[in-house]
Amino acid sequence: MSLKIGIVGLPNVGKSTLFNALTRTKCALSANYPFCTIDPNIGIVEVPDFRMKKLSEFSKSEKTIPATIEFVDIAGLVKGASAGEGLGNKFLSHIRECNAIAHIVRVFNDSNVIHVHGNVDPKIDKEVIESELIIADMQTTEKRLDKAISDSKSGDKEKKIYAELVKKVLENLQKGVMAVDIDLTEEEKEQVKDLHLLTMKPNFYIINLSEEEIKNADRKKFAEMLDVKDENKIIPICAKIEEELGDLNEEEAYEYLKELGLKETGLNALIRTAYETLGLITYFTTGPKESHAWTIKKGIYAPQAAGVIHTDFEKGFIKAEIINWQKLLEAGSEVKAKELGLLRIEGKEYIMQDGDTVHFRFAN
């Protein structure tokens, strides 16, 4: 599946600097004035996964194809954006196309970098962005509610239920509740999908810190500062350090992180959080021609996973030969894995697991 993450935030919080660092490019203009990003910058990044490298070496694959994430650097938002301030609603369509929103919040202080509000206040910055997204969703929902009420007058029971549901969503938005936090059943969430609500998208928070602050970053502290209930949604990053890492090779980057007392790059932390937030896992196909990582939703069945490769694989699915990637490597060969009974034949009811190595059998 294609994974797209929108990076949002106020102007001059370090969005473009971070985007350039994450994507190892210089395509996003980074400057000390608001709205230096007008059209969204898009960068595709390989998902770091040591398992992919191991499998490729094991199979002596000619080609290695990792999973990828598309990052979209969306123009800086300001208070009143939903009413046309700054770049107005131009940003909305770009956010709607994303699977998740990474909200970058500035914590670092630097008198040389102008803050759009004149002073650094992470909580207010977060509230400004979320308010604009909520207002945009209210406008969408108000229009839909008018139509839903009109349709419900026909006496159709389902249409009445839908109108009440839209009303419930609107009432919560009016109270400042993000759609993702509204108490809805899975069925109700499915019913309001057609509203394409911005605040229904999974979100997490990138805390942009100084080089000194990143060394002792405390996710719990920042979660409390921003009034975020789940500290796992907090990703402390120093965009400046990430930018410097982009000029180093893998070994040099590892040593640099070690010197700083950091366990991983901001990119790795961001990707890991994105996968956890969106409930994603990875399975592999491997052989002499290529080793390939595939991103799927946790909990899907083997035929649907096969369909990620090609729709014909899902339609003609017969069975799947499955073995955990590590067990395959430990066995030393596929033949030995079969002898040891490690390679299993699974049918249509098999739920895919992270790290599965698969060979699908299907009928043409």
C-alpha cells in the first residue's frame, strides 16, 4: 500500500528543514520568512529495515526493493487559514490526500528565526493548527448535514440515522473535539468516511528541539506540555541534526548519534511511530531475482495481502507458503526449512504477521 504523511505546522517551525533532512534532498525552500513553501514538496523515503537487507543477502537477490513512505511538506498554516488567511484553503486538498498528519511543533528558541506569533509557545501553536483543521471540518460537515436532513425527510430509516450521525459529529467539532477523538463505533466511522474529515486522520507530533535539548528529550514532559494523552505520539527531533546526518554515510551517522547520546535518527523514530499509529506491518517476498518489502494493514488476510502485489493474486488466490524471515535464515535454505516443518501452507483465513516471508500460489 502507498503510505503518505503530511507534515504540517506554522510557518518557520522547521518544516522545510526537516523535510529536506528526512528525504535527503534540498528541494524544499528553507528561509527565515513565512510562506516560503507555497506548493507542497513531495519526497519518497525508503523505510529502513535490516530484515530486508538480510533476506536479500540470503537469496542473493539481483534487486532489493524496500517499502517506502511519501512525505508531503505542506505550506505553513496560520490562524484564520480556514477563512482564507495566509494561503487560505489551498492546503486542504493536500492534507486530504495523506494517510496521516505529522504536526511539527517548534520548541527551540532562536532570535534569528522569526516566529509568526512573535514568541515560541508550543501549546498555542498546536491549538492554532488543530483549530483551523476543526473549522475546516465544521464547514464540510455543516454542508453535509443540510443535505442529510433534507434526504431524511423522505422517511428512509437509514437516511435518518445518517443525519443524526452527521449532527453528532458536527456538535463535537463545535466543542473543539477532533473527529478522531469523537466516541464513534467502527461502523459509524465507516459511515462518515465520505466526509473526508481532516481531523479524523491519525496524527502525531514532531517536537523540533535545539541540539542541546534533544539530548535529554522527555516524551512524557512534551505530551503534558501539549496536552497529548498518548506520549507515544510524541517524536522529539532536532531538524538541524537530521540535516547534518544527511551528509554522512551510515557508519559516520551511527558514530555521530552515539556521540550525541541518541539511539536512532529522527527519520527512524518518525517511520516507526507512523507504522504503529496506522497499524501497519511488513511482509516479504524473496528470491534470486528480487527481495521485496510490502506494507499492509495489521489484521488482514493472506488473499488481501497478495492483492497488494497484484489484484490477480487476490482474485486467483489458492494458498500461501509462509515462514518467519528469521526462521528462514536460521534454517539456511528453503529446502531445509521444509524438512524442519518451519514452512507452512496457509489458506484464505490466515491473518498475516509482521515479518512473514511469503510465496503466494494463485490461479490465472
